[in-house]
Amino acid sequence: GIGAGMEVSVAVPYIANWQRVETSGATLANESFSGIGDPTVRILGTLPTRAVSTTAIFSATLPLGNPALSRNEIHTSLGINIHKVLRPAFVSGGLTWERDWKSNVNGLGYNAGLGFFLNHALSVGAEVSGVTVLNPTVGAVRDSTILGLKVAYQTTPDFGILASLNFGVATNSPQTTMGVTTYWRF
């Protein structure tokens, strides 16, 4: 945190990808690559609302990762998220405006989720998230929607682990991804 109701975070992803395509005993493709992806800087501010918790978010992803894993352009987003805790359940949702600066592409992002606290430290949930490209180039992907299943374990108020399994539910979405995220507030 950098003050009352404001946080800055930095995420540096490590990406590992394995792909193998086989047909009738013949291997058509067998590729794997890994490395550091593009880092993201995020600024979060809590807005003064009463009925739900509201957070404004600005993020910028910078093309500083492994060139094979990089988007090779600056990606920014500005959005708002809301969430409400109704013990033992919680709900969340949000909207973002997204922009890729080099390719001059704008998008509208969205997310909605539902989860349950299993005890004081463990929670499970599901989230639908996606983006609709507002000005796609000819032949470019227009929409991407992902269903994510998540398990979170918060060891202390400042440290936790989140595991996710994500499935693409739109034609142009990634098929299946898995992730493990750790976070530490100081």
C-alpha cells in the first residue's frame, strides 16, 4: 500500500508452455518454451461506496519479457471492480477499457464471479472473464471469453496462493490454461 485505500503492485509472470499434436501415431508438432513474460504494473484505489466494495484499477503491461513470450507492445487498462461478501459466499464483477498502443486496438473487458469461503483461509470460486475488441483489424480475433475455476488459500492477511484452471468458452479463446499465483502485501 502507498496510502489509505491505494496500492501499487508489480506482477512478473513465469510462463511454461507444452504443445504436442499427434495423429495416427505420427507426431505433427512437439514444442515447448518457457521464460519470463511481460511484467504488469497495477495501481488500485478503493472508492468510497457503502453497499459494495468498489475498486478503481489502472494497469500497464510493458514489453520487457522474453521476446518469444512478449506481446511486443504496451497494453493498458482502466476499470472498475465491485465485490460484496455475503458470508459464506462472495460475488464480484467489473468492466475495463483496454488498449494496445502499437496496434491501436481498443477493447471492452468484463468479469463476473461467485465464490464460497470454506473456512477462514480457504475459498473456492468460478469467474467468467473476457474481452470484446471494439475496432478489430481485418481477420483479427474479435472476442475472447474464459471460464476460470479458482482455489485460494490465504496463509496470513498479507500472503496467499491462488490456483486456477481456465477454459476457453468462445471460439477464439485459449483452450485450457492453468496458473498458480502467489501474492505478498508489504
